[in-house]
Amino acid sequence: MPKLRFIAISIILILSGSNSIAGDARFLVREHIVVDLERQIEWLRCSVGQRWDGKKCIGNVVNLSLNIVPEAIKIANEQLGGQWRLPSKAELTSIICKACPSPKINKDIFPNTDNAPYWTGDQSIFNSRFYVSVNFHTGFSFNRFSPIKELAVRLVRDR
């Protein structure tokens, strides 16, 4: 599986740069991690497939189907420590910046976010065969994607 090898290589983060506090007081930026003080969770600044170079996320976002996501999470847990997971719809929509141009996210905190839908770990309330995604192009969430669809992934862990 060449895609999984790429993920394993890409998920290794270069940890350089200094700690800083983002403009939004809710977030504490620590190199490749963003601490969400309000929700008591930690975000990876980069999407799966990208890596932190000390200033920004570089590389290409890798879209994954939900059956591949557990392998990406396993790799993140091994390489970064902790218990990474897909965010809930509430968590992922909480980082939407409605006033921002597309992609609708604070680009200083989450640089080079794909202008596309991202997976959540939540099943659709309308049809349990589908899962919820949050689209950073529009800022809206959708309940319509089958788990075989390949979407972008941003991982989170509890503090």
C-alpha cells in the first residue's frame, strides 16, 4: 500500500520553531500542535499528508477513506504519542472562521489547510451508513459521504 507508506513518512513532523500564542486567545500554538483551551483538546496544525517545517505545513494533503483512517491514527499515535482521533462535528466546526475567505480557517493557526471537506468521526443523523464532513471551502457541514469516499483528515486528541 504505497498510500500508507506515504502517510507514515508524511506524519513525521519536524519540530522546530518557538512556542507562541495565537491571535485568538482560545488557542495556544506550540510548534506543530494547537491547544484549544476552550475545548480542552489538541489539534495537529497540519492535515494528514503534510508536515510541519517550523513555520508552516508543507506537502500535500492526502485524502483518505474511513477504512484507511485508523492506520493513519495508529501511525500518528506511534510517532507523536497520545491517542489521536478524528474530531467530532462540533470540534471541527469550532475551528471554522466564518469571516475568513476560503479556506474558512485561521491560516496563521492552521496554515495550508485544504479548501475541501474534512472527515469527522460522527455518523450522519439522517442515515447511519454515511458520515459527517466539514467543508473548509464553505464552512458548512454535510451528512452525506459514504465511508469509501476519500476526504482530508485533521487529527485531534484530548488533553
